[in-house]
Amino acid sequence: MSTAQAEPAMEAFYVLQELNCINSVPMALKAALELGIPDILAGAGPGAVLTPHQIADKLPRKSHDAAQKVGRILRLLAHRGVFAQGEAAGSETHGYGLNDVSKYFVTGSEFELKAYIVLMQRWEMQAPLDYLCGTVEEDADGFVLANGSDLWSYGSANPDFNDVFNAAMRNRSKLLNSVIARYYEGFRDVKCLVDVGGGVGGALAQIVSAHPHIRGRNFDLPHVISTAPQIPGVEHVAGSFFESIPSGDATLLQTVLHDWGDADCITILKNCHKALPENGRVLIREHVIDPSRNSAAKTGAALNVDVLMLGLFQGRGRERTRAEWKCLLGAAGFSQVSFLSLQDLDLIESVKT
């Protein structure tokens, strides 16, 4: 076989090899965070580029060859776009610095996302994916098989996991909520906003701060509400969205419906419909799968989360297309579905008529 003929076969092999070792990427990121590398780079000043030796020198505990190990971890992460790579000052050796991705891992940064990474790499969240085959063959629930109960019951019974989960959702949502609070113009007409499945109230805290005329009602399960802090302008309400939802002139659901199958989503949306006045709005922040409109990175994020939902929620949870969202909302009695893009963040708006 000639070299030209062999190239496609080898390219395919390298694609397979990368996929086979893909778990190295999140594990390398987890190690970088545990070592405090983003904080070390941030401490060197804006735009700083440090060599692996300079980074290793700042580690409180290190092996005799820590520098080369740090270099290998960062080389992979830089290749995946997590860190910047460049020439370190005063050295001919390549070094590493923060970029638009890794800045989110600096302790105390405005939109710090470390807790989100920590949650997703916990064994409770990873082990269910080992049962994907079972979800196809036997309708197995990966989270139950791996952890002994469903995600919500497990969180209620395990305060440590519940704390990490809430911190992760709070971290991730802070960035996304800032976009919604700043760019969704419809808040000007909202007097009472109900955040359905709103956790400990982080979203409403940001929205009410940006729009003080809004009265917020944060609605979640009792074990979640029990840990919620007092927030000016926000009332915490405990309950189940499968039974009823507090009234307001707009309801917000953020990454709630992707946990559930279509029948459950319709039940939740019907309860939202009952709680809203005529012309009230439901706002849904979820991925909208649309490769023809979305970037490769945005599509990849949606498809990866979609398979995660498959593992966590017995195949019920899923990300959805525009047509699927319209179908769910129509079945619940909503009309005039609009798909908004707020700084490339998907927000679905629908009206009760």
C-alpha cells in the first residue's frame, strides 16, 4: 500500500485513538485545578506566561520531576484550547498562560466555574455513563444502578453531594444569568417572576438586582430551599413542580426540562400554564439543537450534554430541537413560541393565550 493510500486509514486510526483516550482531557483539567495552576498563572500578573518549571516551583507539594509532568498536562490542555501557549519571559522555553477558557477557573473570578468541573468529575456523575448500553437494552437508569437511588433522592440523602451540586449549579448559572438579566428586554414588563427549579435563588438574585421592580419567587424542592439564603426581593417557596407552581406573571425554567421525558415536561409546563395569567410568559433556558445555525462548539456542547442526560435520567432527559420544543409547548397550551439568542445564549419564550 502506498503512503497516499495509507493516510486515510491512519487518520481514521488517530481519530479512534483520540476518542479512546478522551477521558484524559477532563482528568487533566481536574488535576490542573487541584494543583491550583490557574491561580498560579493569575498570580503572575495579567498576560503572564510561565514555563512548567516556574509553575512547578510554586506548588506546595511536588515530586522530583513535577515540572515535566505539569508540562505534559498543560500541553494537552493547551492543545484542547483550555490554556494559552507562548514563549515565557526570559526563557526560550515555551510556557503557558490563561485564556478566555481558563480564566473561569481562577479563584474569586466573577464567573468562577471550578465547582462545575468538580461536580462533573465526581464518580457519582461519571459512573452512570457506564450503563448507557443498559438504557438502550433494558431501559436501565444509570444513576440508580451506580448510586442506589435517583439523582434528586441521592442529593437529599447526601448533604456533601448536595452542597457540591448546588455550588456547581450556582457557579454555572451565574454567568448565564448575567446574560439573561442584561439582555432579555422582556423583564421590563414583568412584575412577579417565578423561577421554577431555581435552586437556592442565585438566578433571581441577579435578575432582581438588575431589575428592582421585579418581585421574585424561588421555587424548588424542600431540601434545596432549606439551604437557600435570604435574598432581598425574593421569596423562597418549597414544593414539587409536578403538583403545582406558585403564581406570577412570568415563569423561568433553566436547565430543568432537559432532565425529564416529554410526558413529564408537558405536566410541568401545564402547571406553569395554570399558574400564569392570560398573556403570561414562560421563559426556558435550555440548549436548542440546531447545527445549521449554531457553531461547532455550541452544537458539541449540546450533544455532549444530551448523552449525559441519557445516562443520568434513564433515557428520559434530553436536549431538544426547535420542532421538539414547539411540540412540547403546544401540548401544554402555549403559543407564539420565539427562539431568542442573547449573546449566543438560547432562550425560548412562549405566551399563554
